Amino acid sequence: MPAMTNCAGLNATVTTAAQSTSLGSNVSLASGYPTENYYCTTSGNALQSVGTYSSPPSPFDCSATGNPGVTPGDYIVVQVTYSYTPTFSGLSLTSSQTLTSTSLERLQ
């Protein structure tokens, strides 16, 4: 780690994974992704970003979330898009639109 510098094929691997669904090559990796961020959990168990790949949290702990003795987790953040067009545009309640989804994966 960090994956952004140590995994040369990261973008290709993430794109292959995203396109392995039944939507196939209609799924695209969003511009600027993947990214690598450092996250800590808050008191409500939500993830809060405390640093990015290019600027790790300093000091490297979870002080920002009230847990100074905890080391942030290293996460890859992936966002994909899909252009949706209804089969029957005149009969559908939904119009054509771009759908976006974001996923976080913790690295060990």
C-alpha cells in the first residue's frame, strides 16, 4: 500500500470488475476514479474521510473523529456510471438518465 502507486494495473482491474456484471461494457469508470482515501469511523459508525492518497492524515491517526489511538483504514473509492434509456420511452415513468454508483473497498 498505497494501491495507487503500487498497483500498476489498478484502473484496468477495476474497469474489468465493473464491466463483469450483466450490464457489461455499458458501465464506465467515472472520470477521476478510482481514488484512495483514508477513513475513520465516527461515534455513529459512519466512515469519515481523514486524508487522501496524496496527503495522508497527519498525524496518521483518527483524531479528527475523536479516536486518536486508532489508525485510519486505507480505502479504494470507485465510482461508475451507466446511461439508462427506457425500452418504451413514451410509456415509461422514467426518462433517459445517467445512473451513478460509488463503492468503497478497504485494503488490508
